[in-house]
Amino acid sequence: MADITPGSILDRVVQEVPNFFKDGIDQIVTGEGEYIRAGEPQGIVGKVGQAVARSYCRQYGENPGAARFGDAARIENACRPYLDDIDPDKGAEIGVPFDGGQCPGVKYIVSLRFIFNGTPAGTTTVGLLGPLGPVVLTRGVGNAYDRTMSAGGRYNLIGSTCGGVTDNTPGVKALGGVNFSGEVGAEVVSAVVCGGAADTCGNQPPVVRQPRPIADPTGPSFRFNPTPEIDIDIGVDIRPDGTIDIDIGGPTVNVDPFGDPGGSGDPTGPTGPPPGDIGDPGTSGDTGTGGETEGDAPDGQVLVGIKIDVLESPPKARQYVEGVFRGACYIYMGVEGNLDQDYGGSMLKDGQFFFAEKDNLTHWLVSANNGYDFRVTPYYREVQE
């Protein structure tokens, strides 16, 4: 038997890291990437892989707008539960900027909130003619900002009353005689029709407030000593293309966190089965209500996947949509005595097929949640020489 070396551990970590980010694997019953936050891998490879994934998330959290992170929505799904443990309520938010304010020619009393260096500050009340649009502060002399605003509507500088002289010229209007420096913004807090009439013209389209930075307490290089069996220095360097250079004291290895788990393999090796070949069905087994069933591939065959039919579900089963059950069962595939969990059971519909993650697995097990009964049909095929 070959000795275990840092290089062999690193090779396995590189294969496992994409599993922490893969949409289907990381969606437990909550439908989000909870495994990076709360998973409890038992082996050295899993623990180091989770540490690498968490470092990636911390670096994203420190600079979520960096170009190298690419698909922020996908990263949010994988990383936000973990980042919320570090500093909650810093993730993306979506909502209507303010209610109403869209009726043409209607006079509104509008409250504006100014934001200095990311912190909400005082408010100013003005009158505007709709429809109201986004508020933009304009630069004044030097690096200071005039307390002015620019929007799509016409302005009526009437203070907090409905009287005053209307100025029907679109453009920029001063809101006060105070200049200030620093990062400045402004937003409409509320818009009320002058005189109290109903506002029936709808709202602006929703906008997304982007994630806000969270300081990374360790940086890209850190000591990892979660148990007496693991005490190493880890380096997680995120390249401009979004891939990760991983260093645990040996050769540095590059991995794409959203790439194909396990890599693409040897392009000169066997071509494998033809497209669409999922093998042949084996003997089915029923879990019974709240029970489990398992099985092994026959000699000379490997497990391609399992098909799960719903025989019974609880009367008040939680569903994402009609017929898609939430947290219905637990699926395991691997070899006897060493099974890996497939989290697809968190989002399951009748007759769904689940493919084995590797091409040399032989054993499977399905455990039904309370109130569920399933029929599980394994699919096997001959070992490819």
C-alpha cells in the first residue's frame, strides 16, 4: 500500500472542493449552501476542503464586487449562510426603492435620506412633481458635494407644505446650503401625494442592494488546526479568473471551485458508455413508511444511479411547488461501509433519477423521512475495461 503524503491529500482536496460549491450537492433542506457553514466532514480531506471553501467565501465577503468572483448570485447561494455567521445582514437585498410616486403631473411631498460614508444620516423634505426617479448627488467645488439632487421629475421647492411656487424645469435643485466630503448617496424614503389623494400609479421596478464587505479575519494564508490530527498552513490564492491556487505545504495546485468535481479525467483514456446509457435496472426495494432500503451492484458491475418513486407522502408534506417535496429523504451512494451523502433528497419529485457522483460506486442506501414511503430502483452497468 502506498503511503499517504501531503501531495495525495492535496490531490483529493482539489477533487472535493468543487463539491462544496456545486448547486445540487450543497442544497440541503434549506435549499442553500449550508454545507460550507454547518457541514461536519469527518476525514482529513473533507476538513481541509471545507477550510479552503470557507477561505474562498471570506475573501469574497471582504470584496464581493471584485471582478474575479464572476457569478455573484451563485457564490451568494454557496457562501452567504457561512458569511452570515461571521457578520449577519450584509448580503444582497431586493426591494422596491419606495412606494408610489409614479403618477405624471402629480405633486408629491418627498422625504430624502442622505447617506455619508455608507451610514444613513439626516433627512430633507422637498416637494416634487412625478414621476419620481432615482436620486443622484452632484459634485460641487473640489472634492466636496453640494447637497443637491438630480432626478427625472420636476421640482417644487415647497418644504413640507403643499403651497409654494412650482418650478417646472427638470434638472438639478439645491436641497440646502451644506457641503460635505466623503462617499455620499441619497435615497427617497417616502412619497405622499400632496393633499392626501390616493396614489394609484404603481411603484418603481425593484432594485438590488449589493452585498456589503465583511472583513476577512485570516486572510488568504492561515494556520488550520481544528483537531490534533490536522495542523497545517493553508494558502488560498484566488486568481483573476476566479480559480483557486491551493497550497498546503507541497506543490501549489489550481482548481475551479465551480468546475467539474474530480476534474475532466484523462482525455486519452476510455471513452466510456455511449450518450444516454444509464445501464439496466436492478431489483427494486421499498423503504416502508419512514424506513430505509439499500443494495449492492452485482459482481462486475457498477452503480450508475437510482430512481426514486413516491409511494406515500405525509398529508401536510412541505413542497417547493406542487409535486416537488422538500426534505423527503436521505440518499447515500458509495461502497459498503463507506457511503457519501447525495443531498438531492432535499428536493425530490416522483420518479426522479439521481446519478452516482463517481463511476466506480457499488452500494446505495435511501432513508425515508417521517411519513414517506419510496420505491428505489438501482441502475447498474458493466465495468468499462
